[in-house]
Amino acid sequence: MPSGFVFVQSLFFLTALNVRVAFVCFTVLIRYFAVVYSL
């Protein structure tokens, strides 16, 4: 396999992982603010 394909595949994997982590953090922040504003 060419190194370029491996680079693109790893880059795509890291991007998907970052999107998933960012989505989880965003959801946690929304729940945190909802709890804070409900108090």
C-alpha cells in the first residue's frame, strides 16, 4: 500500500475521532448548562 493512502486513512480516522469527542463534550456542556439554569 502506498504511504499516501495510509496517511489519508489515519487522517480520516483522527478526524472522525475528534468529531466524536467534540460531540460528546458538546452534549455534556449542554446538559451542564441545562442543570445550572434549572437551579
